[in-house]
Amino acid sequence: MYLKSLDIHGFKSFADKTRFEFAEGVTGIVGPNGCGKSNVVDAVRWVLGETSAKALRGGEMADVIFNGSEKRKKLGMAEVTLTLADCEEALKTDYNEVSITRRVYADGKSEFLINNTRCRLRDIGDLFMDTGIGRSSYSI
């Protein structure tokens, strides 16, 4: 199983929809100071179920929503989708790819989806049970 892609929209510094595609094997995220590397890691932790705003370097969960800039207005929602590939065996599923999506709105409401089907945060945790993957796992 490997991380195939990460789609981020409205999450922290990522106002525009941004897609990261990862090849199978070891991947590193590198770049100059302030380019968003930590926000990419925060997005992975968040979509996997992180519930502590403090752990995501914020005061409350709505702080993950892009807050605007001099040239851009703030957004009303943040969304992150993580897609895993070759995961039939590790996740004990019939699907070769599994996508996890999390959304949070400015009013504080959240949505969670597995393969575009609404679910609970607990269902995401259950999916990754005993895999070494999760919001506080060393794999992140």
C-alpha cells in the first residue's frame, strides 16, 4: 500500500486546489522555508482524523480554513482527500484504491467520506486499525 495522491483545497496556505502525486516507494517533501511543507504534513494528519487543533498548530479546527490574504478573500471550507493505492490486503478491502476525504466548514461542521460515501470519523479510524497508519502514527 502506498500514498498515491493528496488533494488539498482551502486548507491553511493552500487556497487553490492543489494536487500532489506520489510514486510508489520513498518520497520526501522538500522546499525552502515557508513554502508549505508542514502544511502538507498537517493535511495528512488532519484527513486521517486528527481532532486536536493545537496539534495542527491552530487554536480551533476552523483555523485550518484558508483565512485570506491581501489579494485573496478567505474561504468558507477546507477539504483534503488522501488516496491510497494497492491497499486490498493492508486494508482488507476489495478496492485497489481507497480515498479518504475530510471537509470542515466555517461554521465548524465537518464531513468525512470514504470513497465518496459519507461516513463517521470513527469509520476512518476503524479502516486503518492495525495498519500503523493514523493521525498520531509514526508513519506520518
